[in-house]
Amino acid sequence: MLCKRFSDNHGLFSLFAAFLLLTGCENNTPQSTSTTSNSTATENQPKKQKQADSSTSTPQSDSTVTEKHVPQSTAGKTSPKTISSSKTSTKPLFKDWPAPKLAIVLTGERHGYLEPCGCTQNQTGGVSLLANLFKKIEERNWPVTAFDLGSLVKRNRRQSQIKYETILASLKDMKYAGLGLGPEELRFGADIFLQLHNPDPASPDTTPTFLAANILILETPNLGKNHFKIVNVGGVKIAVTSIIGKSHMEKLTDMTWLEPAKVLPEVIKKMEATKPDLMILLSHSKKEESKSLAEKFPVFDILLTAGGVEDPIGEPEFIGKTMMVDVGHKGKSAGVVGYYPQKTAKNDPAKRFRFTVIELDKQRFQDTPRMAEQMQFYQDRLKQEDLAAKELPIDHPRGSDFVGAETCGECHTKAYEKWLTTKHAGAYESLITGREDQKGQKIISRIYDAECLSCHVTGWHPQEVIRYKSGFVNKKESPHLLGQQCENCHGPGSKHIELVDMDKLEEAKKVMRVTLAEAKKNTCYQCHDLDNSPKFEFDSYWKKIEHPWRD
């Protein structure tokens, strides 16, 4: 199902639908889905990169594929689409790892991806699969703790706040010990952190404490967060702190940013006074900034940095005795450090630690019942607050109103009949029933989730997840806009109808025209992006919805 072509002879909606299924959790900007093998990235061995040879990609298990990578010379930028090719492999998780003294799970830069959108099979990531990784580590009888870099959400809306609270609850269930603060969270303002921060939890070693050494909230040290934290797990004492680099910090009300290099000496002094076995820095900075900090403050054993690529290959960088790592974006992967405290290796991080980035795929990981409860509670809160209807709408740039596919079908009968046969017509219902392959399974309805609705109904801006004023509100108020309809490709049709009534037919056609080239380049990718429709390929999808009639 795809976007449409419009010739000069076509009338009002000689095309229909535009995009398939759905937006992801929180955002839909087209991103690379090049996958990475993480079961082979053990023992800090470098991995080769191969040039991608296709414009499409299919997420695969890291234990069942050979990946083709696009070399990325600029950290943080989106790479071209890549594809993975199937290959049989039986390599398990943590292949050839001896049991570590402690396993440390590292995550960060989730950017609101609480769970995969679910429109495509075998999507990677999400807190449910992450929780299953913890279970697999615990089944090995390895002591485990976890830290997150921050940037759990993307936007500053009420739904983002609810999502943030849901992610925090999920991390608590997984017994995370510390959580850095990213600029996205800080946008919520001081009141949110004063409500959510727990300065004295009953179980400090397994409760995620907010960490930010160089941020002052309301000009008050330790208000709403801690400068550092001491964690004791498996007989290992860890001192962990977090900073935000200048490149990632914004000017925010009630928040004061301090230069990390000026703040860290005093924090380090206090951390060292506790005589920890390990010292960890969560650096929400560009890699260059993080590397500079590692050089200035060589006391840190592990440095988790932001600014890496979306799908890292799992190769750490050693700066003196500091092992600097990054773990990717969007919650698709998690990094795991194995700690081996042999005295002879004390000053050799390559011997003291093993590191791997693990892609959270459906082949090796299963959904976790407790996380399903969190997802249901999240959707229940969205329904309770009716946020999709309450978020302030915007004017459509064309200045027209959405009229609905049935109105279009009064003139464009054949195109309308064709649309009724496509999956676009049932896009709204799919939020309730799930995919065809999920029949018989318990599905969590998402009909109150704006991030899902934006590509399953008509009259929303999918990439920004914003409703247009005449767009879909809910099934009761907007039954004529259910599903992915023609106006999502051609724009709202009220002006077109007015021009037809005025017998200005050529002008009416021009208002609604979308060329095949335009659809192929931009229109369909508003929903068929790499996060949510990784197998999307224009030409084959177009054939499923093509409607060239002149009625």
C-alpha cells in the first residue's frame, strides 16, 4: 500500500492513501536500520564494515544474520538504508564469556521508543525485550546492575510526560541503579523532577536515581537529582556520576548548566573517598567532548557516551585505562559490560572488561509479562486523559478542511472502491486487532495513542504527531476520517470541492495533484519510514493500491 500518482486528467482523488501502517513510539524521522551483530562483538574485537548494496532494510536477529554496514564517518547522523542477508548461525549470547564478577547493562538515548510500533513483524527493541535480557543474564547466575544515559523521551507534551513515567517504572522493575538526565527530560521543568525524584529510596542499589553533576535545578544542589551515587551489587562497589555536555545542553527555565570540567574534580574527590571498585561516568555529550573528559579525568573505568550512531558495532575505545562505549539509539540495543577484576589486569581495561552491544530481537528475546502490564497501563492513562483529542490542533497550510473518503467517492467511484479493498481502509481497526499474523493473541489497543493514530487515521501530521483542526478526533466525533484515506496524500478536499462547484475544473485538479515522483520521494515516507515500515519498497507497494481511473 503506498502513495499515489496524479495525472493532469485525474480528478479529485484519483489517488488514495499514502502510507502503510504506523508511526513509532514518539517520532518517525527516517532513520537507518542497519543491523549489527552483537553476539560476535565480545572480547572487544573490532568488526568489519561492508558497504550496503540495497536501499531497503530488514531487521534481523544478531545471531541469525550477516550484516552489511554503511560506514559512518559522522557520529549521530543518519546513514543510508541498509539490508541484512540471512545466514544460519547458532552463536549464543555472550559467546566465550567466562562468568564475570558483575554484568553491567548500559542503555541510553531512547528518544521515546517505549516499544516497537508493531506494524511490522520482528521489529527490534523496547522495554519488554530489554527486561527479558535481564532475565537471561540472571539465569546465568551473574550479578547484574544497570545504568541509563538519559534522553528517554523526545517531545515536551503531556503524552511525553506519561511515557517518561512509564519508562521510569519499567526501569525500576528492571532494578536499574542510576539514570542520567538528558535535555529532553529537563524540558519538563523543575516541578516534574521534584515530584519524581526519590532522594532516599528503600532499596538504593536497585532503584534508578536521577544523576546530574553539572545541572542545578532552581539553583539548588542535589534538588531533584544527585551529583553521584554509590551502588553495591555482587560484592562490587560502583561510584557513578553523570554530566551533560555543552553541545547537548539547552537554555532551560529553572535549569543552570555548569562546565563539567569545573564540577567533576569535587565530585570525583567525594566518589574516591568511598573507595569504590569501579568509577563510571555517564556523559551526555558528543563523543569528542566525552573523550576529552576521559583524558582530563583518567580515574573513570567506564564512560558511557552519547553521540554515537543509531546501530553501533559494539567496539569500545580505550583512553588510558578508561573504556568509552556507546550503545545506540531508540532502545533497539543494550550494551553489556562484563567485569573481571584480576589484579594483574588492573591497569589494562581490555583484560578487566568485556563489552558487547546486544540487539534486542524477537528471535532470541521474548516479551515480558510485567512489561506488558506497563504498556497496558500507559495506554489506559492515554485513554483516561483523552490526549489525542485534547492536544491543541494546528491549521493545515492549505487552509482547507478534511471531508473524508466517502465524500471523495461520490465522484471518484472506482478509486474509492479500490481504496476499500486496501489495508489503508482498515488502518484504524488494526490498532485494535493487530497484524494479521497476531490473530488470537492478546493485543493492547492503541486507539487513544496519538503517536499511533497519526498514521492510522486522516487529518494528522504524521512526522510531528500533530492533529489538524479538521482532522480526526475520535471515532464518535470523526467516523468519516477513520483509516488512512485519500486526503492524507492529496491534502484536505474542501477547497477542491468548492472549485469543482464553481466549474473551475483545472484549478480543482491542480489543488489536489500529487505526482508519482513526489509520492515516491516524500509523501509515503511520512508513515512508511524505516522505524515503522522497514520493508517498505515503493514500486511493489504502489501496485497494491494503484487507482488510475478518471471517474
